[in-house]
Amino acid sequence: MVNAVEIDELKQRLTARARELGFVAGGFAPAADDPLRARRLQEWLAAGLHGDMDWMQARAEVRQGPQAMWPEARSVIALGMSYAPDADPLALAEQPEKARISVYAQARDYHDTLKKALKALARWLVEKAPATQLKVFVDTAPVMEKPLGEGAGIGWQGKHTNLVSREHGSWLFLGAIYTTLPFVPDAPHADLCGTCRACQDACPTDAFPAPYRLDARRCISYLTIEHKGPIPEEFREAIGNRIYGCDDCLAVCPWNKFAEMAHRHRDFVPREDLVAPDLADLLALDDAAFRAKFSGSPIKRIGRNRFVRNCLIAAGNSGERGLAAHARELTGDPDPVVAEAAAWALAKILPVLPAGPNGEVADAAGG
């Protein structure tokens, strides 16, 4: 049995070890379930604001808190790694022939990097306290990392519903370790959003019906990553040239001015070919080429068809006539969602022209 003095010393040593492993933020939260957050989750799901993310509904009861998943848990170690960008995430807005990829997806898959570091930290903890039991999580289980991060004092959930840190802005990947050790919890972080509504005003699709409340069905990140069918036409123009995710609500947060690129983990240096890729190159990808290009990238998980669908929406919004040939070829794609997006893009790039003096009409296919 670990006494209070030993647990406090272990807490300090664990914090230092986490820093050595690349975590720039960390804290300790109680493992007890949070009835308030559980109620808010149920209300959000009941309103259908999760869209077709059925996996959130399927295990909603487990998301109520750590002990709902694992009754033996006594403490949560919440941790964050920085992926602070070295360039303005909004810079490509005026270059429609380029594709905009969310900052977090321009580098190696964060799941791999965080899981490796968390497992190393877990092994260290078991060596120091052999009687402990623990579980490690990185965004692949029904764990609400953002509320836990707030409860552990590493930041607060901003009005865009993402975690915000005073030191690292909006650019933190989150992971958690549940343990049977009774660590003394840190104080929850205060909400420092104040009257600011920059993130709300920046959203291209008005995905925030109220501060701290996201309608995923309108969110570009959801539409380009989680949504499997055709993207609703009402959102297509607003998507612009974003082909995987959206950083707008994060990028405009004033707290980002304190984020330092020096704190970014070495695994999250952007790949040069994903910083400002040409839409033409991406539209030419078949399944094999897509898999090869995005090996080791979080983008790979959405598959070639969904990815090309997104690129076609961006192509249509670009109005670039040089992309018409790619769109025309993809109108015959075996995937009906891709084919529909290609027809839409082609019609946007080469719209039907008014009838000529003899009644002839030039159509979107170039006739």
C-alpha cells in the first residue's frame, strides 16, 4: 500500500517523466463520474447533434466518466502533446487550387506517437508502484479527454468545445491514463473565454448554435472526415478548399499567441507534401496510390473514396478550369458518392452557358 507521502513523491516524479517523454501538459483528475457532463452529453445526443456518429450513441453510458467504464479507477492522469503550427492555418484560403488539410493531419498519425509515449509512462509507473493497475487511452475508446483535461487543470473547454491551454493555445493532442492509485487531484482549470466569441464568428458553416455547443452535422471537420455519404449541398461552397478537417475556430483563438513552436513534438513537423498540396495531384489518386501516400497518416482512415469526394468539392469551389478534366473522368467513378461529387464539381467549373443565337447550348461537359 502506497502512503500519502509516497504517492505525492510519485506524482512529482511521474510529472517529470511525462515531460521527458514529450508531454508538455499534464495533470491529475479524480476518476469519479461527472453527473453534469453526463447530462450534457445525453442532451447533445438526444438533439441529434452528433450526426451519424453512431458510435457515440452506442456507448453513451460508458462516456459518463472513468468509473462508468472501469469502476476500480481512482485517478486519471491527463496529458497533452503540442502540435503548434509554424504557419497560419488560414493562409491557403486565397489559393483555391491548393488543398487545405487540418494542421493535426499534416504530420505523422498522432495516435501512434501518443500511444507509444503513454505506454512508456505506464511501464515506468508500474515499475515504481507494482501493485497499481492502469489503462491507457488515445482517442480510440469512449473516453471524454477534453473534460478530463479541464478537470486535471491543463486547460478548459472553450466555446468551440475544444480544450484551450494558456501556454499551448488550441494545439494539444490529448491522452489519458486511468489508474487505481489515489493521486491527489489538481484543481480544475477556470474558463478564460470571457466575452470572446472569435471562434463562433469564424465558423464558415455556423456549426455553433450556442457557445460551448457544437452541431456536428454542420461542422466541416465532421463533414469531411466522419460523414460517409454525399456532403449536403448547403455546405459545399462554405467548405471552400478544405479537404480534411477545418482549423478556423481553433486558429482564431487569441490564446494561441502564447503557443510556442519550440514546444511542438518532433513527430508533428508537417510533411512538406501536405502543407499546400495541389488539388490536381490529389484528384488523380487511385486506391493504391492513396494508401501509399497516406501511410502513417491519420488521413488514411477515411479511405480514398471519401477523400476524393472532398477534393472534388474543393475543385468545384475553385472554379479552376484546369481541374475540369479530372472531374469529368471521375463522373464515371464506381463509387456513386464520388461520381455525384464529380458531376457537381464539373458543373461548377464549366457551368451551362446561355443558349446561342441558333439555340445551341454549351454544357458542363464541354459540348
